[in-house]
Amino acid sequence: MIKIDNTTATISSSQLQSATEACRSVLANKQLGFWQLPQRPQLIADSIRAAQRLRENGDRLLLFGIGGSSLGPRFLADLYSHSPQQIGICDNADPLYLERIWGRAEDWKRGSFVFISKSGNTIETLASLQRFHEYVRAVDASWWKRALVISEPKDNPLTQWAKEKQVPVLEFPVDVGGRFSVLTPVGLMVASFMGKKAEEFMQGAAWSLQHEKLAAELVAQSLASFERKEWITMFWTYSSLFQHFGDWMVQLWAESLAKKETVNGEPAPRVSTPVAAIGATDQHSIIQQVMEGARDKWVVIHRVAELASCGPLGKDLLIPSLKPLQNQTLGRLLQAEAQATAQALAHQGVSVLELTVQDTSPSSVGALLMLWQWVVAGLGASLRINAFDQPGVELGKRLALKILSGQ
Amino acid sequence: MIKIDNTTATISSSQLQSATEACRSVLANKQLGFWQLPQRPQLIADSIRAAQRLRENGDRLLLFGIGGSSLGPRFLADLYSHSPQQIGICDNADPLYLERIWGRAEDWKRGSFVFISKSGNTIETLASLQRFHEYVRAVDASWWKRALVISEPKDNPLTQWAKEKQVPVLEFPVDVGGRFSVLTPVGLMVASFMGKKAEEFMQGAAWSLQHEKLAAELVAQSLASFERKEWITMFWTYSSLFQHFGDWMVQLWAESLAKKETVNGEPAPRVSTPVAAIGATDQHSIIQQVMEGARDKWVVIHRVAELASCGPLGKDLLIPSLKPLQNQTLGRLLQAEAQATAQALAHQGVSVLELTVQDTSPSSVGALLMLWQWVVAGLGASLRINAFDQPGVELGKRLALKILSGQ
């Protein structure tokens, strides 16, 4: 389903052994919910049922959430929605942007609305709900009859509103953090809404959890890149449909690994800043920097094998210089560019790892998502940091409320 | 139109003086076309006329291009198109992604197609043209009657095809590089197609060229960030509509500044890797890294002043915890978050500069685009590198063709 094709750095058996132990320690920790999700069929069944009910309102959906509550669903929406209009992602408190997504209020006489916040207290999501109410109330004063909430099963501002308005609430598991939530109802409900089988994501996730060697190799390679002082990790994905996979990866990596202190209160080891790039697009933007800039990067290239057979170019060539591509496919060009980029980078002494994902099916995607979640959790265990909190985001939130209240 | 609000680092008068001289040297170089564009009314007039002609085919447009030929127009399309479907940007040789943009072939019985490549030889753009032909030929065998080419006025594969099929060709000025081309017909034709006045972008651009002190301050601040060994420059923009401004900035910075050699053949000085982020969205993803990770970043925050008055939240509050926002706007929340993020970062010792752009009007946007082009060119002059080539991208291209031909 997923394999490492090439890597410029080899890992010693002792590095692999210690990474393996870190990966095992993650799966031994029963307080972590994310790796136990394939064993919770009730969450899958609830997601499917909720999606079916929303579909009765038509096939369009607005999703309100931010960070871990939007990046996973956004990736799945990019990959699987039948049109760019099917799923609108309202993930920023930006009034012009939201109005662009919403379009005309009349369009929302049908369609559904899902509000996602683990804590139920996310200011951007609650304020966007309020703004949407102002926007749509003239068309349907009780629009929330077509709404759904995904939140922790606790009393909080969002679930209290849901209770008052009789909006159904789907469970955001308390033992799964926002950035580890794509395989909870957060992602599964949206995938089901688009007609994808939620069970298949879980089969893929289970596949990854059985491939300890793959996860351990990625943990060991990541640690080795830090030892080489490669302080930028580029997740370079060769398909535009994976663009928001890159954004999801950036959050997972950045929030989980960059910590001031270890679990023992000592200064935490330095980790890299993650950057997402898209091939071949970014071969026309940032690659000059990677090729000729400082050797401070580790490039992880993701290719999708099935693309190579897609996009036939035919033999009726309009432009003679395309001769080498006659009767080939556009996907084959993209694949050749991915391989060539890896070779060119390696040739310049840039560290590269190539990962091939079989296809864009739910099982492959479920495998990819669970694999990286496990790797990041394993990295946290290796670095002895808490990969599941995010203390650095609190100060900004407090200051924003202070500014708003005029203090 | 644009001003620096706050900065954590102060610049000495000698730093500012030397940056000023670098900025002046750019405007003294008559071989550089980008800063002379406001003096070329013919390009503006041609862009407007071409856009008017394309509008006769309906108000939808597919744009084929990559890198400098797509990032500028993509930013403008995000900002100004009346719906996400109006302008489709085909900027990757990804077959599944392109088919998602194209939708049903029948939809393209109307609409227009523009192919942009400075050299006329960009493999991804030519191959996508070929693929589109295979896709749409059954619906309209001579679809190119509704096409336009933007390319250098020279014989090349794209202009030869245009000549053969009688497709009009709009001039891509030979003295303007791809990543400096947004204020040529590349961006102006698309903006005109969306009903925006091309002249206003140029008025804004001219405004920036008169504000030498602003450009010099940004050059000096950038150089000072390199002296502080801040090897990641984050362009953090507080509006989702500016997302592709960030991508445009990344290309401009990365391709222009990361060079192996100076113009004298000496090893070039080290520069930063640019990263784009969006607020408030990325306050839920990468900010943990910026707050608690290594102090290797300079954060440049862009705010749009007019947003603060947009998105009224009303007084009929659905959720009691929104009380501090009663009768305020969503844009005010976004602005408070931008300010709070800058304060929180500064409090943690992260270097920050805040830039305020007045609004999203063509003149403000034209000013912003010209300002950063001037700053990057000025940085190139300061660092004594060629900011206008990209030698590091060639090896990958050669290797891709080798792989495709089976060698």
C-alpha cells in the first residue's frame, strides 16, 4: 500500500532498533486514542448514519472548523468531492473569504452545516457560526435544523447551543487530539457524506499499524535528518490533490514536535520546521532554493503510483516538441518529474526520501494518515517530549481577547 | 496605501543608507523591465482588449501556466473572481487534478482558454494543452478558436502552434522574468477579464516606486534577519484571500535569492527559505513551532486594514461566550488575532515585522506586488547575486526528459 522507494541516507541497525522501541511504546500507551480508532466500530457507524441524515438536505455541505478540525476533512474533500462546490470549508475568521465560500444566501435553503470543535470553545469557529447566522437568517430563520455538531461529549459552549437547538452531536473522542482526529467522525463523517466507505479508511489504518518496520524507518530517518542539522523538513507531494495533505502534515509535525521542554522539564531537543510543497508546481517556485540554497533541508517526496496511467495524451500531437510524450500519459510525465527531482536533489547533495503510495483509495489514504500519525507520535517518544499538547498557542489567544475587550 | 506598523528590530542609518543605494541601483538598471511596466501603456491596453474579446465567449476561463505564469494570476483570481468557478488554474501536470478543474467536457462549449509560458516551451503547460485537447475535442474539435496565448514575441513551440491555428498572441515582455510578470499581460489580462481596471494596478505600482524609504527599510530588515541567522522567513498574511499571495512571495524570494555564486563567481551569501502562512488558520497549525521551536525565523505579518469593518456579527447572540464580540465584526476578531500574534511572538523573542495594506483594491494590490518585487531585486543587488536567473531548476528538467525517453 505504501513503501519507501529510495533514500539517500542509510540507517544503522541500532538507530532502527531504538526507533522500533519508540513506535512500540506508542502502541503500548492506552491513554492515546488515535491508534485505537480501528477498534471502535461505533464511531464509524455513527459517522455513516450522521452523513446519511445530512444527505437528505441535499449534497452540499459547509464545514466550520479550524486546525485539526478542518485540515483532515479539507484534504479528504479535495480528494473525493465530486465538485469544488460540494464541500465548503470555513476555516478562518476572514469575513470576505467566508462570504466567497457561502455565495448567495438563497443557495442555502438546502444543504447542511457541520460545526467541529473538540473543546467546543474555539473562538474562530463560534464567531463564524454567529456570522453565518447573521448571513442566512433572512432565508431560513431556523437553519440549524440542518446542522450537526462534532465535539467532545461534555458541556461546552458548542454542545450547549446544540442541546438548546436540538442539533445532533457526534462524538469527538476525548482521548484523541485535534491534529490526530482525521480518522474519527471529524474526517469519517465528511468522507461518508461524499459517498466513501468509512470502513476502508480504517482497514488502511490497521494495515499501517501492522507495518512497524516502515514506521520505525521513518522515525529513524527523521531523527537522522535532525542529527545532520537539516532544520527544514519538506513534505513534497506529487499530486495537487494532496496539497492539503501537506498542510495536515505541517500541523501534525509542527504542533507535536516543537516543544520548549521535555517531559522531565529539561530543555527539549531542537526539531525541524515542516514545509509543504507540491510537484511539479513547486519545481517552478521553491526548488531553486532547495538545489542551490543552504543544505538545511530533508526532502520527503510522496508519489501516487496509480497516477502514471492517468491522463492519456493521444497520438494526434498539436505541438511537435511533445513527441517524447506521444501515446504516453500526463501522469507519466508527473511521475518522471518526481523521479528526476529526487535524482537531481540527491546529485546536489540534498537528503531525500521517496515514498510511494499505491493509489488515492480510502484504504491507501487511511494507511498514509495513520502511518504519519504513528511516526510523529514515535518521534515524540524518542525525543521525550509531549507530542499531544500545544502550550505555545495559548498566549496569542489570551492577548487577542484582551485586545477585543479594549484592555 | 502600505505601511510598516511595528517591527521588533531597529535598523541603523548606515544599514538604511546602503539598502537605499541598492534599491536605487535597481531603478537605474534599464535592462530590468519589471519596474518600467507602469510606463508601458500599450501592454495595459492590449490586455484589456484581449480580455474583452475573451469575455464574448462567456465569463469562464481556464488558465494554463505554471510558476511565474500562474501564481500571480491565481492570487488575483482568488481575490477578484465572482465565484470559485470563474477562473480555473491548470498549473500542474496532474491528470486527476486537471480533470477535477475541467469538470464535464460539455461545460466547455463556451468559455475561454489562455496558455501562458514565457519561453513557449514549458513542458507541463504544453502537455496540459495536449491533454485538454484529448479531453474536449469531441465537444468542439476547434476549441482553440476561443484560446489566447501569452508568450515572448518570438518563434517557439507555443507561438508556432498559435500561428498555425490563428490563436492571438499577447506579449510577454522579453525583459521581464516569469516571477516578476504579474503586472504584465499575465496578470493584467486576467484581472481585466474579472472586470478590474488594469490601470489601477499600475497606479499602485507607481505609488510603490515613489516610496523608496519603505522599500529600503524592508531590504535592510531582511538583511538584518539574515545577520541574526534567521534562516526561515515567514510571510504570514491575515486574510485567506491572500493565500496565493504567499505562494507568489515564496517563488519570488526563493528563486531570486538562493544562488550558489555571486555575480563575481564567488560563493554566494546564505539566504533564508521563505514559508507562507495564513492567519488565523495557521495559528492552529504552525504557530506552536514558531513560539517554542528554535529562534530561526523572521515573521512578516501582512494585515488588510479594511477587513476590520467587514462581517457584522449582530447582537442576537446564539452563543453566550461570544459576548465580547456582540455588535462587533468578524474582521475585527481577525485583526485582533493578527495584533495578538505579533505581540505574543515578540514576547517570546521572535523577530516580527507588521505591514498594513489599506484594502484589497487593485491599486493597493498593485502597490504590494511592485513593492516586494523591488525589495527582492534590491536584496539581489545588496547580496551581489543575479536575482533574475534560476540555474538550479535545469538539472531536474533534463533528468525528467531522460527518464521519459527511457534512457
